[in-house]
Amino acid sequence: MSGTGPSRYAKGPMKELSRSNDLVFISWARTFLADAGIATMVLDNHTSIIEGSAGAIPRRIMVADRDLERAQALLKDATERLE
């Protein structure tokens, strides 16, 4: 995913914000959170690719512990507006 090189990854303990196999959602969420100043990291990307199209292993969007509550609130607000 563009826009988040290793220097922008959150440092320290991280928490899972979301799990998804939807690459559009993951890209949107990372860009949306980056615009809000929240660094993200996606885990299980390569594992998900290797397992194929079964969707058994979703990718995890991770944020720093200190950003979790704010990131949850921002995503909740944004996704509710889309519904």
C-alpha cells in the first residue's frame, strides 16, 4: 500500500484495529487514518496472498496502542456516514 513506508510505521506496542480481505477498504482506511495523523501497519498480507482466494486469512490493520481509541472512533464515524 502506498504512502506508508517503514519510517511512518508506529513504534512500540500495537493493537489490531480491523481485519479484512477487502483491499479497497484496507487502502481507504490506511489513507484516511494517515490523513488524521495515525500510522498503520498491515499484518498477514503475504500470508493472505499465499493462501489464495479462499479468504481464510484476513489482513489485519494495526495501530499504536495510544491511537487505538481515536482510530476506532474515526473509522466508526466515517463508515456510518457511508451507510
